[in-house]
Amino acid sequence: MSLSVALQVAQSALAARQTESSVVARNISGAQESGYSRKSVLLSQTYTSSGQAGGVRVDGIERTTDSALYTSLLKNTSIGTSQEAVLTGLERLAETTGDTELLLSPAAVLGKLQLSLQSFASDPNNTILAQDVLQSAKDVADTLQSGSALVQDVRASADADMATSVANINSLLTQLEDLNSVVVEGTQSGNDVTDAQDARDQVLLSLSEEIGITTLSRADGDIVVYTDSGVTLFETTARDVTFDATLIYDATTVGGSVVVDGVAVAGPGAVMPIDSGRLHGLAQLRDDVAVTYQNQLDEVARGLIEAFAEADQTAVGPDQAGLFTWSGAPAVPAAGTLISGLAADIEVNANADPDQGGDLDRLRDGGISDPADPDYVYNTTGAAAFSDRLQELVSAFDAQRTFDPGVELDPTDSLSGFASSSVSWLEAGRQAMTSNVEVQSVLLSRTAENLSNETGVNIDEEMTLLLEIERSYSAASRLIAAVDSMLEDLLDMTR
């Protein structure tokens, strides 16, 4: 090897070690930054025109990646945020049941009403017991009304959160477009784009929190992003994600759909529905979970009106709404047929409420539906000890009825059993989702930890590498010194 080649080797080694030192320092500095991946220098051998080794060349800087773990992290993040959104809603819906000892659930207040009726039936001339029945009935109606109001508030909150999520998605897609341009242009020009790639990965991770995504890598570091259902979110440019929020909800309200690039991906009109992400969980809560629970409350209300309906004692006229009534009174809702919003509409009939001009004796005697029509009076003699109607109402709680089969409960059950099943349905769903969130949290934590172990910075390893670079730098320096000494000797010989 000639002295000039030796000098070239030493100089290239010094330049390479200088770059490596800078990258190691960069790794140490970024070790605690979220999403930072370890960087390393790409080196290649150079050769002289005669084929001799001529040193090393810095070809660029690369980052440590693990596409399989990163893809798993995106997926688990989306699943986790979806489940958390549903769980948050279920926990709010569980406020309608509360602590079982507080007797807040529809099933609990129904049980209290049945006990009040039993007590009144044992002493049907007792005004205090009659007043207790009336108050218990009001508690039932209030519980159903407040429960319905809470359900619709949960739906409205989910709708507002969907609007926020869509705004976040559009903001993240704009950031993604900017970062992707930096990566592509930098890759084409040979610049270091590893920091931009890290930033882009963090944007994708944040995006996966809002909506389930899949990614496709292309030439020059370019990427394409799809929803987990296959709709394009980003390809060179960000696609439009739109959503029209609905401010006020009642049981009949149908929320808007989330549209990506002209395709509905969440909501009742979804053509290619997403499977994960916060947006998916919120839509599921708004359009499925809360709606089902509302329907169950409506069916409890319908069962109440049916159970307390008064029959024409001459068997000529139709049954009419009695102690519990609604806007469609005096008609009784059709058996086994859901009427949306009935839980919010049900109320205690004013004809039995002294505070509204009614008469408490009608609880015992009947005629609540139409005081002017004697055909609906059960106690035709006005006997103070008459208890047949009260006993009939007590039995009505446990009589088999037909409920709408679309509310995810047994369509053939008693009123008490159906109300209890609704509470169990809600609690079972909450417990199951709590368990799912806990499992998903562990899975997400393990995936993030494994990815960090694979692609993150180990300070001890970096410090060890820094020592090796220092020794290599010293060796190159000594080689330069040796070449310099040889050149000095050659010059001295020529003088």
C-alpha cells in the first residue's frame, strides 16, 4: 500500500468516526424522547483505481425499525382506544343502576312498587299506604325518565366526541402530508430523513388512536394509509374526513355518519365500517350500546303501562292506560312492539294523584283511565275492604309477557324479570368491557416495550460504542502520524 493510499484510508476513517460519534451523541440525547429510534451510520468500503482498499465511505444514516412490532402497536392502540370509549359510556350508563343498596335501578324501584302494592292490598282502606303506592309509582316513572335522559346525554356526548375525533384525524393527516413530503424529498436527494420518519411514525400512532389504520410502504420512503376497512386516508395527499354533529338527541334521533373520501366508515350509513379506533368505539356506543339500553328501558315502560292497564268490566271496550299513562293514551301500546322514547314519555296518571285533582281511592277501585266511564271501575260497590284490583296488580309484575325480541333480552319474561335482566345485561357488558380493556392494556404495554427494546436506545451500548469509536479514531490518528513520519523521512532523504 502506498503512503498516499494509507493516508486516504486514515482520513476516511477519521471522517467516518466523526460521523459515528455525532450519531451516538444524537442517540444518547434522544434516548428519553418518545418515539425516538436508534440511528446508525451506513459505511461501505472504497477502492482505488488499481483495486486496492481505499478506506471507508459514509453512505448515510439509518434507523432501527421492526415493522411487525410497529404494525402490531398500531393495531393494539386502535383496539384499546375503541374499547376504552365504549367502557367510558357503559360506566355512565351504569349510573342508572347505581349501588344496588340505593335502589336506583328500574328493577329496584319496580320491586319497591310491588311491595307497596302488597302492603296496600292487605289494608286497602289505609290512605297512608295508598299514598306510598302513588309515590312509588312516581319513583318508577321518574327513574325511567331520568334513565332515558341519561342515555340520550351519553349519545350526545359520544356524538360530540366523534366530531372532536374527526377534527383530530384531519389535523393529523395534514401533519402526515407535510412529514411524508420531507421523507420522500429527502430520500430522493440523499439527506438524512430518520428524524422525519420518527415524527411520521408518531403521527401514525396518534392517528391509530382515533381510527383503525393499515399502512403500505412505497419507493423513496413514501407511504399510503388506509382505514382498517380499506378506505384510503392518505396517498400523497390527505383525504377529507367529514362528519355532521347532532347537537340534541332523543330516542328517535339517528346520528350522522363519518365519511372518508366520500365513503361512510362509521355511523348508521357506513358502507365500509371501521373496526377499531376511538371513532369506532364512540359510534358503537352512540348507535348500538346506548340505543339497545334505551330500547330496554322503553320496553320496561311499555310493560308497565300494559301491566297497569284497566279493562272494560263489561268486556266491550278496549283496555285503557291506567295508573301509568303516556302521550298515546288512553290506548295501550301493542304487546311485544317497541315504541322508541316511551321511557321518557311515561308518567303517573293525574286521575290518581290528589295533587293534580285526582283521587287516591282509584288505586283500589279502578277507573283511573276515565273517571267518567263507570265501565272501567272494578270496585262497583265502593267497598272499603276491596282488594281484588290491588292483588291483580301485584300479580301483574310476575305474569309472563311478550317483549320486543330486538332488545337483546328474553322476549318472553315477566315485567320484574325483564327489568332485572336489563340491569344484568348492562352490568355484564360493563364487566366484560372492563376485562377487555385490562387485557388490551397489558398487550399494548408489552408490544410497546418490545418495540422499544428492539428499536430504542440503550445508553450502556451507546457508551460502549463510543469507546470503540474513540479507539478507532486514535488508531487512524496514529496511522496519519506514521505516514507523516515516513513522508518526513523521505523528504529528508531527498535533501
